[in-house]
Amino acid sequence: MLRIIDRLALGWIDWRRDREIKRSPMLCKVADEFGLRELRSIPGGWEGTFITPAVVVIAEEMAAMLNKASAENHVVFDFLPRIDRGVRPVRVTVQWAHGKNPAQVNAELKKQVAELERRIEDLTYAALEMPDET
């Protein structure tokens, strides 16, 4: 019974997604021009599946960039649009599919710094409590 309900729910979600794509000229354009096959709502944004030769070329170039940088997790770089149009630079993060993004790396480093600070504080108090040997 749950399989039937799951299939119905997924069908309804797909129907809603397709309807939203048809209502939005921008999403229609993306779907047509870039081979959009699937679009899912995820926490904080959207995740899409594109099937087009251009995406394969971009993915291969991004993988080469990550390899050349010996990136364990990600690389960050800026795109500079035409200055005469007054458009601000765009920062792009390219991340291995199972790598950590900059925020995750930052959170880990903050934890490590906090632990080191705690250890230094403990050592400092221990040194202050040592008897004076004079």
C-alpha cells in the first residue's frame, strides 16, 4: 500500500514541478536550452539534472581544475563580468560531489581552534597552580 502512495506522491510532485516550469518563462528557457530533465526543491534552493553535451564539457573542465589544484574538497574563483556594465564580480565554488564546501571546512577549523584554545587555557591554569620551587 505504501508503494502505491509513494508513487502517487512522487507523481504529484513531478506534476507540480512541471507545472511550475511551464508557468515560468525563465525555467522554460532553461529546460529547453540546457536539457533540464529534473528539478527538485531542496533546503535552501533547487537541484537540477541537465542532459546536454555542454554540461559534460563543463563537468570535465571543472574536474580538471580540481585535479590541477590538488583540491581535496573545492576550489573558489571569481568571474569578472564586463566592468562597463557595472556588474559586480561573481564568486564561484566548484566542489567534488562528496567533498566539503567552504562553510563545512570553516566549521571544522573553528572547532579545532576552539579545542586548541581550551587546551592552552587548561595548560595555563595548570602552570599557574604549580608550586613555586624557589
